[in-house]
Amino acid sequence: MNIVHHNVDRLDLNLLTVFEAVFREQHLTRAAAGLFLTPSAISHALRRLRDHFDDPLFVRDGKAMRPTPACARMAPDIIEQLTRLRATLQRWGEFNPAENRQTFRIAMPEAAEVMLLPQLTALLNEQAPLVSIVSVRADRRKLASALAGNNLHVAIDIALPIEASVRHRPFLEDRFCVVMAARRGAAADLSVEDYLSADHVAVSTRSVGLVMEDALLLDSGYSRRVAVRCQSYQSAVLISEQSRCLLTMPKTLADAFCHGKNLLMRELPFDFPPLRLNLYWHANSEADPAISWLRQICSTMQSKPPLQH
């Protein structure tokens, strides 16, 4: 491979916006739609970038465009610099939410979507009707790089070990409850013995490892039998309704998922700590008025108690 051209001043910076979109979407048509360009314009821009860097940059894999090793290695740094440049340029002008057309990418667990996304959508529709939001599930191991590279604008998640460059603050908290089929005829209060002797359904996106409830039980010297492990609370609620399995879940989710179903909700017979969520963002974005505004919107959500009794 030849040495990459060093004439950076000859590189059209608009091409880097195309590079960022293709790297993020890994799909030409979606990248074109996000930039309001035609697929042929995206292809032409990629040809110019390939000539400049003397690298294919992306190779076709079915309908997807996968980055080459060199592209995957350099893209996060390039995108981070673009993020800083945008933040600098944006500070020169006044940020007007009512006229902004930005797309915000927010990471949150699938379960949290049910609690948060409807409220967030309503707030954005009221204050920034032209803004779009994309909710995604983030790889927690790569959260810092995703926030630094502008692949994510903010993230909402449980307490995580994070790098110093990632800022965070408490967002909201919820408590656990127990859901069961109404035909079980449980008493008003669920005893420790009833809970531990029952079969349980647990929710996790991982195939192995302790879920949060089991880790908390072990801390108290208890264990339970998990008969079914599934990936979503929607499935777990249906399983609980149609079986004798108990389901331990956040109270707000139970209020949302169990409405109209033949289910009972009971208090946990253990003193579990509440489930706490944090709001995360990158230090690079602290001066960005758009991201600051988004964090403020999230704080507005925080001020509305998520628990419904």
C-alpha cells in the first residue's frame, strides 16, 4: 500500500461527514438518507476518499458496508475531531430547539425504553418538533468511545465502571416488585419462604451470569431456582401469567406491562436496594449547547417521579 497523502488542506471536509455517516450506518442508502443525499453522491464521495487515503475504507458484505482494518482503527479519532469541530462551530451561533433538525442518539436498556421513551418523545415534540431521536442499546464496554465519537449523544444505564472522560449524574430510581399469575391466589403479603420455594423467570440479554436480583439475593445469603431465562420483560410477563413462575421486575415496568392482564403484584419480601439509573455523556460535549439542552430535557424527565402507585 502506498503512503497516504499528507495534503490535508486538499481534503474536502464535507467528505468526512460522508465518511462518518457510512461508518455509523454501514449502509450506503441509510447514510444517504441521513445526509439528504442520493446514494450515487455518497458513492462518488467515497471514491474521492478512497483515492485520498489510498484505502478501500469500506468493503461490501451483502447490503452492508464493513470498514477495513485501517478504517476501523482511524474512524473513532476522525469522528471525535469532527464532533469537537461541530461543537466549536455551534457555539458561535445561537441554539434554537424549536428550529433544530438534529438527530440525537440515546442509549438505554430495552426495559428502560418503556419507562423513558414515551415521556422523552412528548417533551421533544413540545419543545423541538423537528428534532429526531434514535434509541439504541449500547455496548457498555465501549460506552466511552461511543460517546466520544458522537455515535451516542447521551446514555442512560445502571451504575457502570467508566473512564474519567465520561461524565455522569443520578437520573432516576425504581424499586422491585414481584409479579405472579392471579390464579396462584397469593396472600396479600409474599413471605420469604413462598418466594424462595417458587420457580422464577429471569430477564437478561446475556445467556449466562447472575441477573441483578440473584446477585442481591446472594448478598443476603439466599438463592432461588430460575426455571426460565428470557431476553425481555414483555416475554417474562406473559410467561408469568401462563405459569406458576414468579417474576421480579421494576415496579414502573410492572405497572406498564401488567395492565389488563390476569396478574398480581406483590412487594418483595426482601429489603432490596432500589434500581438506580445514571445519565452519561462525554466531557467533549459539555460545551455543546445542543447536548447541554438534551441533558436538561432529561433532567426535566427526572423531575417527574417514575413510580405510579
